[in-house]
Amino acid sequence: MTILNDDVVKNRASSVLETRLNRDKMQAGMADWKKQFQDAIKAGAEDDTPPGVPQYIIHAITVVFKV
């Protein structure tokens, strides 16, 4: 059995994606998503004060559940 590429279907799918996909919204969403992961991994990201030893300990225990 051989699977061949259908260029007509590929071109039609590409044109549909280009018309339906909003690149600006997608880039903004990816930037928000990236910021959320950075905040989840960084200890004490909720406020601007530097985290203390207890915050680091709690962060080390809970970081698995945040990501």
C-alpha cells in the first residue's frame, strides 16, 4: 500500500487555514501562555518581594502541580 500526497487537497487546506487563522491573536495567546509558565516556575512570582526560605520550600513541593 502506498499513500500519495494530494496537492489539491493540501493547497485547499492551506488556503482555508490562512483565511480562518488570526495570527495576531495566536501570537498574543502564545505570549500569555509563555508568561503563565514563567510565573508558575518562578518562586514568589505573585508579588515583587524576594521570596524567603519557606516560600522556596513550598515552591519546590508545589511546582510539579503548577505546571
